[in-house]
Amino acid sequence: MEIKSEILYNERLSAGYYKLGLSWKAAKVVAGHFVMLRVSDGLDPLLRRPFGIYRAIKGRGVELLYRVVGKGTEILSNKRPGERLGILGPLGNGFTEPEKGRKIIMLTGGMGIVPLYMLAESIESGTLIFGARSRKETFLLKDFRKFALKIKTATEDGSVGRKGLATDLLEEEITPEAIVYACGPMGMLKAAAGIAMNSGAKCMVSLERSMACGIGVCLGCAVKAKPHKDEKENRLYKMVCSDGPVFDSEDIDWDVL
């Protein structure tokens, strides 16, 4: 059920990037959950927009991290504290806690970092591999530097860290006992899934898809799935919103994405 949530803050972080705090009493939020926001009371835009939850604000609500990419997010960037937004959630599943003794690797690129904050907050140690086009995007790492993480970066232009792709660093870091938590561009996730499979490691991916409903009704976020031996009913397609957005990488048919 959609509720009206008051905006606590809507802070500009950098050109086109914002943090949005919402007053919201909801069920327990875990890393990987998302919400659907109605950014306007009018008919344009008509549909809600999906946003990953960045972190929980203890006793107050949730914080979203977003980038202005279209009309909906442009409208959102002009909202002010005290205004109210329709919010539906928390939706989807989340990242499962790593088994004891597992080496934890988080892999992300750009805004794919959003669902990993609460995961980083919950673990004692691990490695965060971050990929970006250039130094301009690495400000997104600021909040993660307070955690007990080994942070490695790769930039396409070589302005920070290794010149190349984040998956190049993953190949160096991964071991059979590792678990990889990944979110970012589909090409990165597909490559990560292949690297994990070849090394014998486990890989959990958070997929990004355009969504209209967020609850598995419109079927707009379907992805091709592989049969799973533990499921009573194996479906050819799964919905990112209701079956995900987090999946075991071995359950996705990467050849058709």
C-alpha cells in the first residue's frame, strides 16, 4: 500500500547526484531492497519510479541515492524538505548474509553502489571493487571509507586506480571460497558471473531493470532464467521486482540479456 512520506532532505552531492531522506516507518529494510516513488501528483509522469534503498536512517526513515537521468528524476531533484511523496515498499528480496569463513568481495560500478552500503555496514571486513569512467565518479566511495574495507578502483581513463575494468581486478582478487556481491551495468554482471563460475566462487547479482509496478504484475522487468533443481516450479522467466532484484548469478541465462 502506498503511503505519503515527508522529505527530510534532498541534498545535491555533485552535478546530477542527490541524496534524498524520507520519513518512513516501514518493515525491516535490508541491503538490496528498493521502493517505488510517485514523484508527481499529476499525470506526467504517470508511473512510479524504482529507487534502491541506500541506507536506513535509524528511527527516522530511509535514504536514497539517485542520479538525474530523465524527467522523473529531474522533478525529484527540485523537491524540498516538508513536501510529501507517495512511496511503496520495501520491495524485492535482499542480499543473503555470507556464510561464516567466506571471503567477501563487493563489485560495482557507478550508481550500482547503492544497494551495497547496508551490506558494507553489516560485515566485519571485505573488499570493495569499484569501476568508473573517470575520477569524477569516485566521490561515490566517500561513505564507504569509514568501513573496514579494502577498496580497489578501476577507471577507464586511468585517472584513479587501475586503468581498465573493475572485472580485471575481480579476476585478481577472487578465490574459490569467495562470495561476490555485484550490482552495476549488465556487461559487468555478466562478466562477473563468468569469472565466479570459472573460479568456483559464489556470485549474487542485483539486477537493474525498468519497472512500472514493482510487484510482478506488469511483467515489464522479466529476465530469462535457468532451471533450478531446488525449485518446485521452474519458470522460464522471472521478474526482477518480485523474484529479485537479487539473484544467484547461476540462475540467470546471461546469453539472452
